Amino acid sequence: MRDPYDTLGVARNASAQAIKKAYRKLARELHPDSSPDNPKAEDRFKDLSTAYDIISDEDKRGRYDRGEIDAMGNTVNHRRSQHPGGYNQRGRAHNPFEDFFKRQGTRRNNSLRIDGSDVSYSLKVDFIDAALGANKTVSMTNGKRLAVSIPAGTKNAQVLRLKGQGMDGIGGGKNGDAHVEILVKPDELFRRDGDDVHVELPVSLPEVVLGASIEVPTIHGPVKLNIKAGSNTGNILRLKGKGIENKKKKTKGNQFVTLKVVLPKTHDKELIDFATKMADKNDYDVRGVGLKPKSDGRSKKTKTD
């Protein structure tokens, strides 16, 4: 077993915050779920968790630095050398009752109650699972699968605490807790802003010119949306209550749909003729007065980096 400091890649005088940061980074990289085809991934993850368990705990870290425990957390026995004549280093004759009382003391120490340490995991989930809630599992260092219930509305980097799901206690001590950091994957369609959801929706030219009733995806399923005649790219329409539910506030966010007009992929002669006639009859300014040339006919040059 490697030195815990080397396993985590931190200095021996590293702060608790630096140790925790290093562990979280490596836990994401070495987690078995991130490398399902690597048979050594689980062993490396176990070594990482064991190293973190030792030097993240102030008492264990001190004992390890003093050489009282090894890299696996096992107690190191330091025996004093004895002379051939049955005398110890102090020249005192060996007492046969000494070993008996040592054994009795060891038995009393074994009855001590020690609470288990907390453990940390990271779990990647889809946008919809975080928004609506889902049940997932993570791989524990002992090979077991830990069930994780993700509440609806869970945010990216939010840490869920699972009481009693950490390292087992010793001698009747209580189990530690498991802290699971939820990492929400970016979605190609939906974007979250607080409890609101934003969607950019492609629409055709006839739909915005003439108006239409179209189907729009939401995290709760598709719904109908009415587009008014004369709508344009950039217009934002609201779908009330179609965002993320906030159980603490007992409210629901909204979904905002931004229209994006998309022209046909192929050149349509009728559309070209229509646009040509429209350009001759309606010469309208779409870029604003501020972008028009100066009165002397020369455009102002702008300095760029």
C-alpha cells in the first residue's frame, strides 16, 4: 500500500481543505463507473478511499505521522529488543505475569467503541433525472452498491448526505455517513436558471409570419404552444409552471421558449422572388440607427484588440 500522501498527491503539511479537494478530483477520475472497462479501477478507487480515510481524520493522520498506524490503518507494534539472558533494555528480569496483564489490557482496548468514518462519492446524472428526481446507485469501496435517491430539483455539485452509509463502526460504534456529490450533465436542449428552464426552439418562416400552434418539449413532456402571426427570432414565450418544482418554497418554475427562425436548407425560387419584391417595396432598418454610416458617407472605424 502506497503512502496516503503520495496516493492523494498532496504534501505532508497539506491543509484539510487541500486534501479534500485532491480527493474529490481523483475520485471522479478513478471511480469504477467512469472506467467500466478497466479491471484495476475498483482497486485504485479503494486505495484512494483508504488513503483519504486516514489523512482526512485529524486523529488518524497524527497517528500515521507518528508511525503508530500503517498506510492501511493497522496498528504498528514497536517491540523493545531483549538481551539473551532474559533481561530487557533496562536490565530488569522478564516477569512472566507482565505478558498476562498486557493481554488483559489488549482485551479491554478491543472493547472500545469507535465510530466509522464518513466517505465521499461523486455521481453523474442526466439533466432530466436531476430536475424530476430519480433513483441511482454508486459503487462502494467494499464492492457493495449504494442506493441513492435524488430529490427533484437537485442542482449541479449539490451534496447529498446518506446517514449511516459510510464506513462501519467498530465495537458497536455508529457507522459514518456517505456524502454523494451530484454532477449534472449538460443537456443539448434544456438549460436551467434557478427553478426556470430555458429552451431555444427552431421555427419556420411561415410559422412566424402566419402564426401557428406547434408542439414544444418540456421536462414534463411535450405541450402545445401558440405562436402569434408576425413573431420573430429572439421572441420569448412563457410556459407557466413547466419548470422545476421547488418543494421547499412549494412553487414551480416556468419554461421560457426563445424562437429561432430557420430558413429552408434548399434555395426556393418563390421565396427568392418574394424577398426581392419585398426588398424593393419595404426598405426597413433591422440593425438600428446606431449602426448607420455617418452623414459624410464614411463609416467610423473601430479599434479592436
